[in-house]
Amino acid sequence: MGLLEGKVAIITGAGTGMGRSTAAQLAAEGASVVLVGRRGEVLDEVAAAITAEGGKAVTRAADICSKNDVDALVEWVGETLGPVDILVNNAGSASKVLNVRWISQEEWNDVLDVNLNAVYLLTQAVLPGMLARKTGTIITVSSLAAVNPNLLGGAAYGAAKAAVRNFMTYLHNTFRNEGLRAVTILPGETATPILDNRARPPRQEERETMVQPDDVARAIHLVATLPQRTVVQELVIAPTVQRDTSGDIEISRWTGAPAEEVPQP
């Protein structure tokens, strides 16, 4: 019997990267995983791979920035599989314009919606059931950009990841004695598709030295499978070798700037 046999886990951003790896690992432990994302066909492919290995997976395309979608999602999960035991807030988004001097309000708000507001909506939806049962685990993938923000991740991304880390600490401090485990995962540079949005997307050989999606999934697996009596409040997972990102940061400084502001070589 797996360590999560009989548990129901919602995983956002489950179609690719860390979310896909997390879904596979939690399903292998016996959890019924609910794969949530924007692209139903991608989620269906992940679910098929999990069920082929003997796991239990269902999919739900949803806009996690919409309260109506989130509430409908959690209600559907309850009716289909049962109460939510584990929520993994993995979906993330970064801006293309990284310097706060140039980023538009629309792009800023989009990043905060996915990285922060969606976590609030999903948490608010699952929290009553978890508190009523006096058990539940909410795991949120933040970033080391929350601790050391810079132009690599950008102003909006760093601010959102810091805010969501603060929110998870709030949950930990407020509800731990009511059975809630609130966990923040803080990955360093990770080789996921979000890197393609960078001002200079890292080369393949650079990505190979980064944290891999499966590494973060193993960290999530660890904190999810520990006995209910134990909580890892925060877990940092970073590349062993720190690469020189100074050139990337300089390129990021001018992405989105008006032509007249960009220094000429």
C-alpha cells in the first residue's frame, strides 16, 4: 500500500514540468490525483500516462484565477472523488518584461493573478473541508526569487513569490493547531518551460545543470508523505553549482524599454 493510499490531491499546472512529475509521483503512492490546467488535451495525455502505470488520475481544465472556476473545481472533486486532502499550488507565470520601469500594469496583474491570487482562491475553497476534518496539506511552489529577487525572474514574479511565501506562513501560523500543514517549496533555477519566456532563454547545456522538474517533485513527495504529525514549513532546493547570470540580468534590464532608452553599443 502506498503512503498516500485513499488520499485525493489537486495539482495545478499539472500538464508539464514540475506539476506533471508531481502528479506521477503522488499517484505512484496511491493518491487519486486531479490534474488542473488550461489545456485539457495536455492534461489528458498526463492522465493516460499515469493510468497506464496503474495510477488514478482525472483531469479538469480550469481558470484558477476565476473564483467561479475554482469553486466549481473543488465541488466537482468532492462529488467525484471525495474531500481534498492535498492541494499542490504549482502553476506559475512570469512576465516577459522584467524591469519594473517598463512592465505594464496588465502584465504585472497577470503574474500576480497566477502566482498569488489563484493560491488564495484555491486555499479558500479547500480550507473549510480540511479544517472540519482536522487534517489537510497545502503545498505551494514559491521560488528563491522570493528571498533574492532580481532581474532574472523580474519584478512581478519576485513580488508574487514573496507574497505567496508570506501567505503560506500565515496559514502555518494560523491553522497548524487545527490540523493544517502549510508548506512552501522554494526552488532555485529550475529547467521548466517557463524559462522560454526569459529575455535570453538558457541554452540546453545550461539547463542540464539546473534543478530538474523531477527534483522538485521529489521534494513535494517528501513533504506530502510525511506523517500528519510532522510538517516541513519550508524547503529550499537549488542547483549545486551556481551559474553566472550577470549577462542574462543585463539583457533583462532593457527588455521592453523604449528604443530611445536602450544604450547603444
